[in-house]
Amino acid sequence: MSDAAQPTAAEVRAAAEAVKTALDRHLAAVERRSGEDDPAVYEAFNQLAAAAEVYDELLYDRYDEVTPFEIPGTDDSLPPYAGPEEPNAISVLIRRDYAVAEPQRLLAQAQRVEAAEYDDGPGADEDAAGTIHGALGVLFGEFEPDEIASRHKEFGLEEGDSTLWVTAADEPAEPGEWLELPFEGVDPQRVVCRFDVSAVFDDEDAEDGEEAAETDELDDLDLDEDEDLEPLDAER
């Protein structure tokens, strides 16, 4: 980076002050929180994360130095909350992905549901439960999504990623207003909170655990300065 484009010392100092202010606001929001998912805390968190990121970048550009901390859980895909302070309505948007891991189990479960619903017994409506898409329709028509999520293995399904967004609205939607395109036009700035579940998070935790184990293993090695590492590597 050229000297002409580098931030000034005053700009770095101002960014540091912004972090301090954001810290105070975040602590104040936490102290006044009205519940577990208080939007004021969420907004203060995002503001603190943004201020810390700016400071970190300016510090690096000016002094080739970084901060010793990282704020976890920030999501660059969502801007800071800019919805109503007191929402009159909310929308809960849920997406859960599944893989059809055991098609025969899925078909068998759908056929059991149909057999229980018809007096004629098994085969009363074989077309509906005789295909994968038909079986899915039968099961999701019979069971609530939360029950399917808790019993997915019984239905031959394998969990994938899932996410839940709570968005704020000024007024409740008119009946039937969004049914044709239920997930279109979601304003990211009105997301009050979100909850993500993904195997990628488990992978990251596992990698962190492996790295920590490797570090502990190296720390346990009591080596003299003149000790030759080659025989140790050969033994291991």
C-alpha cells in the first residue's frame, strides 16, 4: 500500500475511539436487555463488530499490526438492523434441507400413513405413496415440520443445513398477500435475529480441536536446545 493511500494516525485513533464507544453501547444494551433475543443487543453487537473491523483494517494499513481479538458470529451477508424499534408483527422464515438417504424407508412410512387413514387397508391410494415425491407429500401433509425434524431418521431422511430468520414488520400482512411467493422480498435490514445449523460449524470445531491437540502435544515435548529432532521424528 502506498504512503499516499495510508490512513493517518489521527484516523487510526478515531477508529479506536469508535471501538470504545461501540463497546460502551454494547454493554449498555446488554445491561438493559429485555429478553434473550433483544434486537437492541443484536444491533449493538453488529455495530461493535463493524467498528472493530474498521479499526483492525486501519491499524494494519498504518502500522502493519493487527488486534489480538476477534468478534465471533458476525455475518457479512446481513447489514445492521434498521427495522422498527417496536415491531407490530413478525415473520418467521424457516428453511431445512434433507437428503433422501433411505428411499425405501420413506416409501414404507408413507404407505403406513395411508393404510391407517383408509378403511380399505394398504393400497387404498398406491399412487400417492408409491413415488418419492408422493411419499414426501403424504408425510409432510401428515406430520408437522418440527416433528419430521425430530424424527427424520424414521422417515429415511438425513439432515442438512437449516436456518431460521425472524423479521420485523410494521403491520401484519393482509390475508393471502404473500402466499404466491412466500420468501420473496425479505429485507435483510429487518432481520431481528437468525439461527443457523450446519455441519460446516462442526467441521470448524473439529479442526480447532485438532490444532489445539497438536499444540498441546508439542508443548509436552521437553527438548533441550541442542537436542536433535530428527531421531524423534523418525521414532514417531
